[in-house]
Amino acid sequence: MRIGKLSICALICAIVMMFCTSALAAPVVKEGTAGEHVTKVQTLLKEKGFYFGEVTGECDSITVEAIKRFQESEGILVDGVCGPQTYRRLDPPPTPAGLENARRVWVNASAYSPFETSTYTATGTILRRGVIATDPDFIPMGTRVYIPDYGEAIAEDRGSSIIGNKIDIAFETYEEACAFGRQNIEIYILD
């Protein structure tokens, strides 16, 4: 049986994510959990007008319904569980300095490198860090964006599976691309 580079990459990414301590930074809050993280989620939901109960630190049916209302308002999976994506929407990190007026969009981002694709982009430039592949109807070619924990990038590539709010972020090495994996992230449109 032959295993391709992408299969190995997917396996490595799954293993890394299982042991990644950053995934533990925002624990999952679901019915039956209790503690300071539940208190934080209840407080944030109350501040945003979604939670009408008493802040108890115990995730009950009232908390679950508040999480569902919040998820529905954000257009994300409505499951009543405050996992990493819901928590990032509920308590987003501060906007980086200088980006206060930039348009923010949520995207489903994957990563790639010159080692598993062409070394040239759809616009004819060399594939390198700082390039993203986009659906030109969503983010037009030539658009500059800022990606947290990555930096500035420009839309110079496209792909057959890059449709709507999906983007592909270029990295220099295959290992960097594997480490990034696939994430739902908020990016900033600079122009």
C-alpha cells in the first residue's frame, strides 16, 4: 500500500494536535462541566446578551441554550458546546495595532508549500511564504491580508477546492504546512 505525502501530513497533524498544549488553552464547556472556565463563558454570554441565568460556574441547560443562541448569531455550528471556535468568537483576541479599520472575515484555512504543488502561483509568481490561494469571488487576486500569527500575505493563487471562504496559506516547507493543518481563523482584509 502506498501512502502519499498528504496522508503522512494528515497523520502528523493529527498527532501534533492531540498533544498540542495550545488546544488546551480554552477548555471545552458543555453540559455537565463546571469551574472557572464555565464562569468565564457564562459571564461573556451574559455581557453579550445571550445568557439570562445566574453565573454559577456550572454548565446547565440554560447555559447550553445561551451557547446555541450565540453560535446561531455567529453563523457557526450550533451544537451547544463552547469549543475553541465558539470561544474565539465569544472572546476574540485584541485587534493588532494598526488594523482597527480593516475588514475582518472568518475563513477556513489550510496550508500548502512548493513541495506538494507547483512552484508557481496562478498569477505566475513563485510560490513562497506570504502568498495565499483564494476564491477570487471572495478575496480578489492582488488583495493584501493580515493573518494573525503569520503576517501579511497577498492573494496570488487559486485552487479547484478553494471555494467561498476557504483559503490556502503558503509556507516555505512541507513541515510548516503540516504543522498549520486546517483552522477556522479570522483574517484582516487590508485593501
